[in-house]
Amino acid sequence: MIETLKKYNLSEDNWLEELAIKIFDDVAEITKDEKGVSRETYGEGETKAINYFITLAKEFGFHVEVDPAENVFFSLKPIKNTKYILTGSHLDSVPMGGNFDGLAGVTAGFLILIYILKNEINLNIPLKVLALRGEESAWYGRNYIGSKCIFGLLTDDDLNSKHRTQDKTLLTAMKECGVKIEKIRSSQCLIDKQNIEVFIELHIEQGPILVDRGWQAAIVTGIRGNNRHHNIICKGSAGHSGTIPRYLRKDSVFAAAELITRMDDHWNTIQQHGGDLVLTSGIFQTDSNHHAMSRIPGEVYFSFEARSQDNATLDALEALLKSECKTIERERGVRFHFDDVIKSHPAELDEGVIRKLLNASDSLNLPSASLPSGAGHDAAIFANSGIKTGMIFVRNDKGSHNPDETMEIKDFITGLSILKKFIINYKST
């Protein structure tokens, strides 16, 4: 193993940092796109990233295990019929996204394996590192695919979901990657849940809070769930913009805009009463084959997403959405048509794990920083499947899901240090 490290010409004092930079740069290079990186869910870029880590693992003599969903587990040696700590994240990205989303968590776990091996550390509980497939919903409208497979949660509806731009399904893509589909369709767990002592996911923060507060890293307290409508259609009546007065119009755009405004008012009210909620309508469009400056739009298509740490709030928002639609239909003479809502439940992270992570942070003379996650993560699937789960956020400037993700390596090393401290000192309770 020492010889393997030597071939990379790493310094003795900063080898972790230097190797981290090499891994990030290597994966960025092999998955680069016109802008940023593209690592498509069960596609070429994701597979290249997976194979990169498999090759690296073999160089260091690690044990490699590929499950029926093509998720990959790394460990110093085979771990059978015993409890273990599990850490990792996903390797896919959004189209032309940033390089660190997901990759940071896999890289952190991988580097800790090397650190343990190099320093001949005997852990109280052995460590596995997990590289997950298909966390991002950008490609097939479905998220947490790899982690859902692990717990037997992937449905036929998920498998039949269509690619964002191509005429193929998730099922086809998974088959092309070698996934054992019948095993996935059996809805059986791919692992023995009882053997996972704890799951920890290190991830870049995908918002501005750590940057705003000057924190390099923080411990996550919970993960928001979401209700998603990918395609709501508001149908009115098309007409000449100059000849139809307001009281005779059935304007789909004004109706949909009123709906969004009303939901924004509800959002404000819920927040004023201490509720946790964010709302987004990220897609809003008329038909380009028909729309015109002088034409009253007969149809508008839009998405609607609600996120909260509270299921009751999500359920209430869904009811409010439907209720406001009925009111607007009566007032404006339009009709709203809904697709099926896609639900991801909020996740409560384990309080004991949070305390241990905060203790690890304190022991490194870092601030006792904590915050909830507004974005979804594979950790939510683990937590909601009964696994003790925790998360570490690393500061990331310029947001996420864009080519400009900017994670400083010193911040990554800070997050990695918390994770390493937690793993090395971990004792089962």
C-alpha cells in the first residue's frame, strides 16, 4: 500500500489533501461535459466514476463487492455476518452539474480506508464505503434509485419512468448496466440491515448557510421530504389578446400565476407560525408551437414542489393546492389537471449519532455547528429504513447542481476529519 501511495508522489504531511485533489480532478476529467460534469444515472458518466473507484480500490488491495443494483461496497477485507460502519454517497450528477455533489462523500470514505490501512489502526467496528447509483432525479424523474434498491423499495412505476430526453426507461438503462432486474423486482433487501451499525453520509451543503455563517462544516439534524408534481396542466381558452375583455377570458397563465401567488401566501403564513417549508415552481411554460405575444394562452404547463421536515405540513400543502385550484377554476373558468404526486418522506437523523458527530467536531476545536438539510439525500432512505443515520455537511460556495460548485479542499479535509474521528472512536452502545 505504501508503494501505491509513493507512485503518486504525495508528500508525507499533506498526502490526504493531495490524494483528494487527484481523485476529484481525475473523476472530473473522465466525466466532463460541455459545462461541468455529467454522470448520468445508470449511464456512461456514472459508470466511468464507479469503475475509477473500483480500479483504485484494487490498486490498494481493498475488497470490492458489487450488489445486484450495481452499487459498490469497498472495505479493507471481506466483512461477513458482523456489524460494520457504513459511509458513502452517490456518484451520479445532474446534467452539466458540479463535480463535488455526491463524489465528496465517496472520496471521503475511500480516503479514510487508506488512512486506516496506512496507520495500521484497529477499529472497534469495521468500515465499509458505499458508492451509490442514481440519487439524482434529473434523469428519470425518480431519486434515491440505488439506495431504494438496497432496501427493496424500487417500484415498477420507478422502473418504467422515462428518460428526460431519450426514448428509453430506467429499466432499460439498468439492464444495460448489468443490474439483476428480477432481484430488484422481488422487493427484497439486498443487504442484512441488522449488520449496519450506523450510516454516515458526508455531502456538500447545497445551499448558502455555511458560507453565510463562516462554518467549514456542520452536522445535519434532519432531511426535508418533498411532494412533487412534475407536470400540472392548466387549461383555459385561447383567443385574441385585444378582443376579449377580462370578464370573458379563460386565461391559463393568469390562472396558474394566481395559484402560485396564493401558495406563496400560504408559505409565508406557515413560516410566520414556525413551520418548516419551501415551495418551488421550477418549470413554467406555454406550448412554443402556439404561444404568441398577441394570443391568450389556452394551456400552461408547470411543476410544483413542496419540501418540509414535517409530513403533516406536506399533506396540508397538498390539500391547500387542490383547494385553491378549485376556487380559481370557478372564478376564472379554467381547469387544472394533475399528474400523480411523487412523495419522499422526511427523515429524522439519529440523536445519538448527531451527538457523537458534534463531539468529534468539538474535539477538533471546531464550532458545534448544526442545521437541517433542505435537499434530499440517500441518508433519508437509510434513516427511514430503521438504520441509525447521520450526516456531515461541507461548505460549498456558489450553490449546487451547477458547474460552478466550489468546495475548497481545506473545507473538505475539515469534514473528512470529523468523519474520521467519528469512525475511529466509534463504540457500539
